[in-house]
Amino acid sequence: MGTIIITGRYLHSECRNLQSGSTTTTKFRSTDNVEFMHTTTQKLEYSYKDNEGFHFMDVETFEDTVLTDQMIGEDEIFLVEGNAYDILLVDGEAVRLELPASVEATVIEAPDAIRGDTAGNVLKPVTISSGITVQVPLFIKKDEVIRISTADRSYLGRA
């Protein structure tokens, strides 16, 4: 959503690039034409990744939608096969993955807590199914499912 300010003969608008997320301020004259594009969000299930990109499937129509590596970027670490994600479509074409506020992931590697190390909020590093390391409380063990914030990759709780 952009901010629109009308001053005199000009229209000042703050526009956001839907692919990169960057914003710019643009000035339009009253004689300029602006094309509006129809945007929708569709929930698609992540299937797999190959040379074409990341494949998402509509579970009702079984239609395959492919997002490129550039569209996904660093968000790849939050993709779990079989989970549903919101995909932003512009005029029917997929342009961006919209991550939820948190995702669930399985702990695949967790060191044992050291006996007597329970003072305060002591954390330990664990590795989740996507391969990243997250700081979690000492009681989290291997094969547990935890919730992780997609904004800052922090531990939110058990799933």
C-alpha cells in the first residue's frame, strides 16, 4: 500500500516494488496515465526445488507454480515441503513469497544440556531441518518441533 499526496498539479505517490520490497517516491502530473494491476494472494503448497526453481502446487487444481531463486532469496530456509504459503500474484503471475510470522521446524541436532547450567535464561544452539542454527532453551531436544520467527530467526516456543 502506498501513500498518495496531492499538491497543486502534481500527485506525489510512495510506490513499493512488489518483487524487491523497495519503496520510491514518484511525482505524477495530472496528464500522466497510471496503469493499475490486479493483485491477489493465493495459498499454495510447497512441493520441491529443482533447476527451474521452487515448485508450489494449488491443492484444489493441482496446478504447478514456479518461483525463481531470485523471488525466494533468503526465505528458502523457511520452506518446508508440504506446508502452505501465501504467494503474491500480479495479474495472475507469481511475483513473491509472503512468509507467515512464524514457521514450524523440526530440531535435527541438539546438544545435551550441561548439568547445573540452569541459572537464568540459558540458551543452547540447535540445528533445524532447514540447516540453520537457532538459540533455544536448554530443555529442547532432538526431533522436537519448534516455532521460529521469520522476521529475526528467533525461537518462539514449542509447536
